[in-house]
Amino acid sequence: MSNQDQRPLYVILAGGGSSRMGGVDKYTLMLGERPILDHIIARIEPQASKILFNCNKEIDVSLTVIRDQKPNLGPLGGIQAALEYAKEKGYNSVITVACDTPFIPENLTSRLQSLEGNPLVIAASNGRLHPVVARWYVSLLDQVTEALDQGERKLMKFIDNIEYAICEWNEPRDPFFNINRPEDLKKAESLF
């Protein structure tokens, strides 16, 4: 049985240590009256058949949590976990987003799905790639696993060795603005 429909599987990646934010889980920070995670869920829920949360510690969230095979694998570890889940459940692809990007566009799914023919479709805004915000085909699972087994931890280095398409957004407010530092949170509040 296949889980293919117009709305894909989404995975929110939150496996990092949040060192630039002093170790605070960024998705728990308040933006307006709600945590950043609530903003992300509100944006992607209408676009997703299911939303997973990739995190490597005990947390209390309303989403299904998936973990990396081993600690300290970086975003590639979360992507591997997402692709394994997708393969097991019969999805042919998964869309990943970062846990610190509260302005995800409401047309992310349709735009990423419009670029067929490449195993990876990466979001970009104003000429800048956002490799964590992407549509990954399950066919990449073996390559991701092999790269991790060989010690690769840098997402862009992995991506540079595979074929991918770029889906560009040119908007005044960057839909992929991410909150890494306290000053980014202040800027997000002004954008919000």
C-alpha cells in the first residue's frame, strides 16, 4: 500500500545543539504569542499528509518523533532518519524544513513538487540556497547512508556531489529566514 497523495510527508529537523542560541531549543522560543514550532506547524500542516519531528533528546511535542541512528550526525542524520521512515511507510519523497524557520511559505509543497526529474529539490531565496528546506526522494537514502558511513557531516558537501534542482523565491520578506541568534529572534519579531 502506498501513501502517495498530493500532500507529502514533512519532517521538521531539530537535531542540532543550538549553540549560537546558548543551547536553548530554538523551536520553543516565543514569536508573538506562540512558540516558533507552532508557527511552523501552522504553515506546513495544510500542505502535509503527516508531520514528523526529528530530535535526538527526550521532548514533549504533539508530533511523531524520529531520531538519528547515531548522535552528532548533523542535518544529514535527520535526513537519513526521514528517508528511512518515508521508505518504510511507502512515501517516495519527504520535505524537510528547519525548526527555526517560522515563515515557511504556504506554497512550499506545490512549488517543490513542480520540479520533477531530480532526486533533490532545494529551496532558495534571493539567490541563497537553503539546503535543509528541500524535497528529498527516497532513492537518495543509500547515498546519504554511504556519506554518513564515510564520516561526511557537511550537508552542502554532500549536496554538491549529487544532482539537484533549485526552487527560487524572490519575496521582500525571506520565507526561509531562520533564527540562529538572539538578534535573529528580534528581527523575526519585527518581520512578524
